[in-house]
Amino acid sequence: MGSAMVRISDQTREALREIAHVEQQSMQAVLEKAVEQYRRKRLFQELDAAYSKLREDPEAWRSLEAERKGWDVTLEDGLPRGERWGENGAPEVQGKK
């Protein structure tokens, strides 16, 4: 794994140090988690914006909904009627465990 030096303010360093102490983790681990959380937040914001833009186009939205409806039939694709999956990952036939 590579490493790089990053300049942060004294205030940020102290906050990072405090969180690391409370969480009993390294400052690096806390920073990595924070960056990943921020990355995911941005991803979902961008996804939300893209869906909002798509909804503004009624024809494009209808097309997406039609595609989703087509995929709905695959939810239980290949499973015998009544078969469900248990918490242990094994199939359970309805009425049997």
C-alpha cells in the first residue's frame, strides 16, 4: 500500500486524534473511513441528481419503468414455486425446514 503526506489544519488533526482515541483506532483508519463515507455520500448525491434529471423527461422515465418491469420477472428466476432461502443460506421449501 502506498502512502502520501497530506497537510491538514491543526484543528482537523486534533479532531482526528480525538476520534481515533475514542474509537480506539489509528488516525489513518479513521481518516480512511471518513473519506470512504464522503465518497459514498457524493456518489449517492450524484445518483439522486441523475434520477431527478431523468424524471424531468417523461418519455425517458417511462422507458426506465418499462425496463424495470421487464426485470421484475427474474426475481425468483429458477426457484421452484414456494422455495425460499433460509438465514443459513440453504433453500427451504414452504412448510418444511
